[in-house]
Amino acid sequence: MPSVPAQVAVLRTRPETVVADYGRLMRLGKYDRLLPREQDLILKLNLSWTKYFPACSSQPWQVEGIVKTLREDGYDRARIFPVENKTVVTNPVKGAHNNKWMPILQRAGLPFIPLPDVEWITYRFTSPLLKLNDIFPEGIQIPKMYVGKNILQAPTCKVHGHAVTTGAIKNSFGGLLKEVRHYAHEFMHEVLVDLMYMQRELHPSVFAVMDGTVMGDGAGPRTMIPRVGNLILASADQVAIDAIAAKIMGFDPLSIPYLRMCHERGLGVADPRKIEILGDADAADLNMGFRTRRSLVIWGDQLIRKGPLRPLKKLLLHSPLVVWAPFASNVYHDWLWYPTIGAARIREFSRTPWGRLFETY
């Protein structure tokens, strides 16, 4: 990958200017130097829920801002590949519609590529992976189309019950591993380090564009409390952008294991004192006071993988009985939480300027 200093572009934004502001942000971060026009580019979107929930998945204005900037700057639509994967509880096609990505991509003449529909291959990584070779001893399967392409990650700024925070690095989790990636939850921080190593082998360049217009606090990545942030971030250093996002949310980045381990291994810079802020530098000094909590589903998952129910792990999560887990998750998230607590939070969000912008898509 090209050698670049640890820089993160941060801009304040508002609904009236956010699409244009994404262009300013990406150009401020010199994205076109990292992502040459003559090379294929994967646009890895972020779908954490099939349903729409504020800050949960790539925002429509984020997708529009990124795509509009790429097209304005001369990127060939035939070389842009917007993708997203499934999990055991999400449907990428339905999610692309519910999160209003499809009309944006269609207007730009771009396809939406569900990763379950592409060819997957077993790839032998030579990097010193910490856990994934043990988790998948038969070999790590990845989308064949990822090999040799540049990638632009499009995460949102939010907390995560397994990883403390989630952003650019975690967004690769949803692209580089099949839906059985839930087996990696037990060693989430080590796996996120592995994903950085894997991306170094696969992609000539990586760039991240993060939406912080609305951020997720509480029990992420789904059952969150939306907080208006009015910020957008971009960087060629995935560790640095996640570190600055963590700092803005109120965390010490070096206290988060995956960020500290990446920093120690030279995979990026997680020490905010060693990261140059481009744009609205004072915005990086915000502390929004977020606290990561665990949803009922993540609490139960950790009880089985790491807690007193661990003796039952093989039976409950590695046998045909595993079908109970996605069923229980869907019952809790989609049938109980979303129509009640979630609906109330969405109504509150809909009264904000960002909620009104969402309704225009």
C-alpha cells in the first residue's frame, strides 16, 4: 500500500450541504491519490440491520455523497462495485432497499452486488494471523472479486457490544468473511487485527469514509440511542479513523484492544497525539460521552462463548441446533425491540433535521 502519514479528515456538516460536504471531505483526504481511477474499486457499504435504524447502516446521504464524488471526479462506473454481505440475521437486498441505497445507485448507473451471489474462494494468507486460521482451519473463504481491487469502506460511527466501537476496520468483517463469521465473535479484537493483515495482502489501497452525522450510543450495533453528531470523517488509515471516531465518542482509543493491537503491530496509528487532523480540527476534540452496553442478544451470545454456559457452546452454536440463535435474534430485534423501543427512537429521530432529510430519499 502507498505510504501516507497518519491523517484523518474531519468536517462539520448539516443536512443542506452534506452531499457536497462529502466531496470536500474526500478531496481533503486526497482519496484520489490512494484510489487511482484506472483501477477497480469496491465500495463496501455497511448493513448492520435489514431494517432502517439511525446510525446503524450506511446513510443514504453518505452513499450519495461518495458516489457523486467518484463520478464527478471521473471514475468509470464500470470500475465501481458497490457490495454488501449477509449475516445469519440480515438480507442485503432488502436492506439496500430499506436503507434507500437502491435509488441512489440506480441514478448513478451502478449495480448493487450482494456478496452471497459472487464466487468465493479459499485464500491462503501469509500474514501472521492471530485467530482466523484457528477458527477456520479448513481455510478462509473470501469473495474472489476482492483480490487485487482497491476498496472504499463506508461505515458509520457507533458502538458495538463485542468490539466496544465499530467503524472502518469492523466494516471489513462483513465483506471478507462469510455469514459464519459469527464464530469469530469470541475473539473479536484479535479477528479485527487479522482483517487488517488480510486487507494488506488483498487490496493495493484502502480508504474509509465514515458517517457521523448521526452516531450510535448504547447497545450497538443495532439497539442503539441515536445521537446527532453533525460530523463526517475520512482517512487512508483505518486504524486512525477508528481511533479518532472512538475519541469523539468518548473513549480512549488505546484502551480498546483491537485498536491498541493494530497500533502495536504497525497496522495503523491509534494514538490521537500522532494523528494529524485535516479540516475542522477542533471537532476531533469533542467528547460525546458514549458508553458501550450489551444488548440482550449480545449478552446471551457472550454468556455462551465466554461465560458460564461455555460448556454448551459446541451444542448450541456448532451443531444443527444453531438455528435457534438467528431465530432468537430476529424475535428480539425485529419483533420485540424494533416495534416498541426502536419505533419510539425512530419517531424522535424523525423530528431532527437528519430525520427529515432521510424522509426525502
